[in-house]
Amino acid sequence: MSDPGFTVHRLNSMKIANFFLLVNDRELTLIDTGNKDKIENLRSKFDHTGHSLDQLKRIIATHCHPDHIGSMAALKQVTGAQVLAHEAEAPFITHEARLPRARGPAWLLHSLTEPVFRAERCRVDKTLKHGDSIEGTGLTAIHTPGHSPGSTCLYHRGARALFTGDAFINMFGKVRGPIPAFCWEIQQARRSLARLLELDVETIYFAHGETIREGGNERIRSLAEAFNAV
Ligand SMILES: [Zn+2]
Ligand SMILES: [Zn+2]
């Protein structure tokens, strides 16, 4: 990692979703929170990294799905952490709006699961727009709509690192686009990948799948090309 003030700890939730603890000049930031979990379990995950949950300063949500923000409301309550999310995603986190029904083949699955698996309501303290720098983190918000309306990747220029949320995944043996059955608008999700071509990426931290430490630019380029996004 070329930025010595910045370290990343990958945490895992139920072997399904990764979420990330960032330490930036001793300030603690979480990208997503994983599924709904007991605070004691989250506390022990933090302890394993050598950091205290009580020091958590902010939580950035990549999007509103329950495998990503399932513990956000509880964590906010316990730690007082600030919650940030893209302005197009915030209403689904605060429950001011329902996630719109998926367009295309995912609509049936969506309409069956969304009411059951909606994450607990959580206040959003600060909304983000594409290109916003997030104070105290070195991160920039990259709006990649499609998986959900406000899906956002997070980019750290100094570390040449990208946190994908569910914009794309590393599962079933390869880097691939988001799974259509879980997308609000799959065509838009695929087109959004072109936005990542503007970044200089070495390391890719996936919410679903193993981290890729080298050659991020090439992975992103070949994925975007596969969807004719370039
Ligand atoms: Zn998702
Ligand atoms: Zn997910």
C-alpha cells in the first residue's frame, strides 16, 4: 500500500459479504457493515484488527441491501458513528422510500424478498454525490447506478484501491458483473462500469469474493469491454 497512513482490514459477514475497516491516521471508517449481527460479534471482529469499535467515526454505505447495511442502525446507535450514503440511495436506508421494483427479470425475486429482507431503518447524516471526497478517509465516491439507484464504489487514489460494493463481484472463479437477478437495472449496472475506467486501480476490494491485489485496471477494462461499455 503506497499510502502509509492508510490500512484496510477485511471483515466478513456470514461468509457472504465482506465489509471493510479503514484506518486513516487513526480515524476509523467502515465501508458497509455486513448482515444484521450482534454487537458483541462485531466488537470481537474489531478487536481482532487491534482497533476498538468505540472509536468508529463513520460508516459509508455502498448501497441499501441488507447484506451490506444489516448492522448499520445498531452500530450507529452504539458508536454514534456518522452514516454516509449516495443521495439516490439514502431514502431507502432511512425508509423514506421503498427500493423501486427491479426493471427486467429480477422483478419477481425482488418483490418476494424486498419486504422480508429490508434492513432496519437508519438515519443518514450526509449524502454523497458522484466525485465527492469523503473527509478523513482519502476516499472519493464513484456513483455506479444499476445494481441499485444509488450504488456507489469508493476509490482511494493514494492507495490505488477500489471498493466495489456490488457494482461487480469476484465469484464462481472470476471477476464478473453484478448478478442480474439482484439488480434494479442490469443494463445500467453494466454501463456504469465504464465510469471506473477513468480511475487508476491496482487493488480491488470486493464485497463478494476475494480481494485482487494486482492488475485492477486490466480487470476493470476487460469487464467493461465485455459489456461493450467502452
Ligand atoms: Zn446488493
Ligand atoms: Zn451484496
